[in-house]
Amino acid sequence: MCRNIKTLFNFDPPATDEEIRASALQFVRKLSGFPRPSAENKAAFELAVDNVETVARALIDALVTSASPKNREAEAAKAKQRSAKRFGSA
């Protein structure tokens, strides 16, 4: 369930609000154990996602590094190579 949470700090271009929201959603899903909340839990679930998203954005905005930003395409290519090595190429 949480395999979709990716590192979002120190990329060029920076993480988008949509990426942070998606990570927050995955985090709350993992914590709650619900892929989708029931009608009774929907408000609490959405509030948790909103709060995690806010805190995650604040964290990413506050972090500093002397390392140069990573290139998204290069990192995606590396991930594909690791996956092909691990699972074999299709």
C-alpha cells in the first residue's frame, strides 16, 4: 500500500501539491488500514489526509541541503533499471 510514497525533497522541479497529497493519502491509508474509508469514517479520514498534507508541505519547504537537486527523469530511469534487475525485463 505504501510503495507509492516517494521521496519528494530536493528534486527539480520541486514536488507538486498533487504529489504531496498523494503521499499523504497513501500514508493515511497505511495507518488506518483502509484503502477507502467507510461512510462513517470518511470525515476523519479526509481530515487526516488534509493534516498530513499540510505538515508534509511544511516539512519539505523547511528542509535545506547543500546537494544539488535530483533530476526526475534520471531518477525514474534508475528506478526502472533497478526494477528490471530485480524482476527481469518484460
